[in-house]
Amino acid sequence: MRKTLLAALLVGASAPAGAQFNAGVGQTVGSDGYKETAFQAEIGLGAMSLAPSYSFYSSDLTTSAFKTASARAGFDTRVAGLGVTAGTTFKEERYSNFFAGADAAISLTPGKGFTRRIGGPGRSQAPAGAGLPPAGYGTLRQEDVAVRLRTGTFLLRVLPLDERVIRLLAPDSYASLHKLQESLAGSVADAAARAGVHQPLLMFVTFFGLQDQARFVPEDITITGRNRFFRPVAIVPITPRWSEQQLSQRETASAVYAYEDAIALFEPFTISYGGVTSTDWERTLPTLDRERAAVLARARGRP
């Protein structure tokens, strides 16, 4: 994969005059000596495109740097687009990861010429290699990874119910959320399948009343990412009075929401309700990266 990235950069440097070529490098730093460097490139010639990326991160909690490489090849016309992505996190400290995927898009109102699609040239790059960390070594609290919004009548908390996230929580928090996920797995899967979604992104949603008769509309929690707008495809209530859609002061109502799997969990997105929007998730991503490195270090050090 590293050879693929180098080859792609050389191709971009010698590409024909009509080709599109973009490249860049970014760096993120944080506490505990955390530092990540990411290299990205995009090469497009007509409908064809190639987008390789390479990144590595380290911290004071690790003895070596974790390196990830990936590439996407795409074919995007004004009517339809198709892309294939593959990558790997190279083995370090007994951890490695391989990932692959595909994306497709179609335009109902195509215009003239070629167009940029979800996966085509100019797309938003996704941090790759977010593999499944070992359970039982996390230290984060639920509040550390939850997105929060406040309206005039209630507080709203949205927490990704995804193993790649909840395994970074403290053991008691992970155990309770993992049990919740398992207990509702069948109900959520059936509800999402009826909407045509077979691998949904799950969110644990809680409304907290700030005053009596605080009304809420469950379907109005929306996610915006990669310039797309997502409404929940299924909602599975947890608390018994959910259907009343009304809270007393200090009362809570919870449910598991299912969204389309097109949402990129490890890229910035916003969550909105009733005109209030939160960008908390973008600020949470570096925290997840640092804790993932720390979890791997703790797992390595335990006999």
C-alpha cells in the first residue's frame, strides 16, 4: 500500500495537462504527546480518479507509530459513479487492521459534463484504519464522546452506539452500552431493514426535561455529513413513556436511533434539532484517536 501511494504521487506529477491533481498534508497534536500526520492526494482524469492517503500517529503512551495507508479508485460520470476503497493499518504492538468498501451514486437530474460525487475527486477524506480496539481498557466517560444540544425546554444527548467508540469507554460504561446494544439488536435490525437499511449506524439518544410539559419530536434529530442530510430510518424506544413525546422536569426519555450507513462515523458531522446545531463530534475525534492509542498500549502491557 505504501508503494501504491508513492506510485500515485509520481503519476500525478507526470499526469497529462487535462488531469486534476491535488495533494496535501495535515497534522494534529494533542495531550500525552499525541501527534498525527496525514498525507492525501487526489488524481482525476476525466471520469477516472485515484485518491491515496497515508497517515501515522504516535503518543507518549505508545512505543512506536501506527501507520495507515489506503486508496480509492473511482469512475464518476454525469449520470452515475462507482468507487472501491481498500487500506490497512500496518502491524505494530500486536495490532493491525484491514478495511475495504465500495460506494455508488446516481444522479436523477444529470447536467452536462462530469460531476463530483461522494467518492470522486474533491471528496472529503476519511481517517482510515479505525479498527476494533480491545474491550476493557478504556477510560473515557460517556460525556466525553456524546454530542449535546440544549433547547429552551430540554437537553439532548446523542452517543454513537458503535463498538469502535464504546470500547474506548471505562469498563462499566462499555458493559452497560454493549448489553443495551445486544438486547435491542434484533428489534433495531428489523426496523432498519423495513426502511431498506441493513447495516445502520446506531445512536443512543436521551432527552432530559428542563421544565414540565417539555414536548419533543423524535424524528427531528438530523445528521449532516459529507454535504448530505440524514433523518433516522428507525427509532426503537427504551423508556416506557417515549410515545407520549413529553417530559416532566428532570425526567428522561431514551431510544436507539438507526441512520443510514452512508454516514462516515470517523469524519466530522453535525447533529441538529429544531434549529439548534452541534459540532461537538468534530472536537471529539482527536479524543478518540488519543484514547485508541492509549487502549492499545494498555492492552499490550497487560500479561
